[in-house]
Amino acid sequence: MTSAPHSPFRLESLYACALRLYPRAFREAYCVAMRQTFRDAVHDSTLSRRAFIPLVLRDLITSLAKEHLAMLRDTFARPALIFNALVLAGFATILALALYAIPQQLLRRGADDPQVEMADNLTWQLEQGVAPTDAVPAGTVDLAHSLSPFLIAYDDQGNSLASQARLNGQTPTLPQSLLEDVRQRGQDRITWRPGEAIRFAAVIQRVNGAHPGFVLAGRSLREEGARQKAVRQMAAIAWAAMLALILVGSVAFGWYTRPKTA
Amino acid sequence: MATETAPAAPLTPAVFAILLSLAEGEKSGSPPTGPGRWGGKHGYLIMKDARAPQGGGVRLGPGTLYGSLDRMMRDGLVEESGISDDERRRYYRLTHLGHSVLAVELARLDAAVASARSLGFLPHRGRS
């Protein structure tokens, strides 16, 4: 004999199946009582089954969503879990910043190395009395396009005496404040931007002696910029990977240490 | 874990209806009654009370009912009485905090109704 679709037994069986959809802790705590409440309702002659079945369906949808959300909140929104994840994310962020900043600084400082030697040599020659036009090697470096290193000799007022560098047909000038700084410190290593989107690793050195002045040795930072971009991308990938690992670890830890009772 | 502070009013219709049903049961002393305190009401009795106009007219299903009872127990508003005529039924009753919260909510509703009445949105009732 088969039971009618709306027979109490059939309805209760269907409801018992639906109860399996609740989170385990909630189900273990209330499944028997909920089933009994459903049974009481089905057997209550004052309650219209036509009204009760849609009510139960609506209730299943809303309470399933609510209990699963509550379960997720209880599992993953625990302050200790969130605090640990935030601390780890903080460490990961500091580590990723270090992964970017340390190589970036090393690359930038390494970009000064040839110019330090070039500036030293030119300074020594000028201090020995060699004429700037003889001391600065012949040839022209177009700063807008070339990656070649270049030298410029300036007099004590910052006027160009001899130069390999040309930007828009002229030798670039240095700001007076920079010259004053070099006058006091003897040498300065800067990132020089004589034009739009052009950056150079420049070493400026004081020339003493009978004809005091300054020398500038520079080199384009275009290639170094590309290397810095690669370092930045690698640091970003490492950061994202660490955050993903922390997220997965926190979710797994939260799941295995979730409260076992409703 | 029960907390000692009442949840902020207003209560949800389900929570209010459950508190009202349990308060009504305690006052009327409806069965089952244990040797000491009142034994409480089981789920379907609460559902029936809530559905009635005097209980708030709230149509609760078993999922919403037990979900609400679970949270109310955690908030310390209700407790299981531990008394039952059937092991498949669980009986609940109000705690002191539950009584207080219901009283605060009723006072809030009473003030709102009085305000609506004074503004002419509700007819004035004669004193009996």
C-alpha cells in the first residue's frame, strides 16, 4: 500500500529528509523536537494543511539560510580566529613590503656604481688641471633615448664647460640648491629627472683646486625601472600567495575547531 | 553561553511571540507542572500561541521556532525546564531576564500605542 502525497506519514518522512539539510550541530540538537513539532502540527485538526505546508516550506528556506549563516558566523567569525588571521596578514604584508623595498634599494644603489668611478676619474683629471673639453670624452649621448652613461663638467656657478649629454639639443642644467648641497658635502647621489618621463642615476661631485666646479656622471634608469617593476610584481604575487595561504589556513583551522554544539 | 544583558529592543516578532507565549503559560500555569516551578511549554504549543491573534499572529515554522529558541537560550531569555511528558518534546520557560525583556518590550509597545492614540491614529478607549 502506498501513502497519499499529503498523508501525515508521507509528509513527516519528507520533512525528516529536509531536516538533514540543517547544519549538523543544529540538527543534532533540535531534529527530534522539530520532527515532533511537525507531527503535532500535522495531527492538529484545527490547523489547515493547505496553510501549514506553504508555511513549512517558507520556514525551511528561511531557517536553513539563517542557521547556515549562523553556523558560518560561529565557525569563522570568532574573535580569536580573526585576530590570528589579521596578525598573520600583517606579518605577510610587512614581509611583502620588505621583499619589494630591499631589492628595490639594492637595485637603485647598484645603479650608481659605474657613475661613482666615472665622476671620481673626471674630478681627479680636472683637479690635475686637464681642460674640461679634453677630460670629458668626445661624443654625444641623447638623454631622451640613450642608455649610455655620460659625463658633464660644470664651473663653480653651474654653467656647463663640457658635456656628452644633450636633451632637446641642450646640456641640462642643475638646480642651484643641489650645487650648494654638493659644495658642502663633496658628493651627492640622486635620481635626476631633467625631463618628462626621463630618470637618471646621477652622481654629482665637487671639483676643488685652481678651477673649482662640479662633475656629473649619469646613466639612464630605464632598465633599472623595468627590473624594479619585475621585483614589484614578484613581491605582489608573494603577498597574494601568503594572504591566500592565511585565508585557507584560517578557514581550515576554523572548520576543525568549530563549536560542536548548537 | 547566557549573557546578563537584555538584547536591544525592539524584539523580532518571533522572539516577542515566544516570550509572550511562555509568559502566558507561566501565568495560567498550563500543564505540565513539575513539583517546583512551572514546567514550561513545548514547541508546538508555542507555535499555536504565536499564531493566535492574542499571541501576536506570528506564523512560526519549526525551523524558525527552534532557531529562535536556540538564540534565546544563548541570550539567557529562556531555558529548558528539563521536565517532559515525552522525550521527543522539549519544554521551555522564561528566565528572569526573559521576563524583564518582555516587560521592557511591552512598555515600549504600550508607549507607542498611547502615542498613536494621542495623535488620533487609534480610537480612544473608555475606562472600564
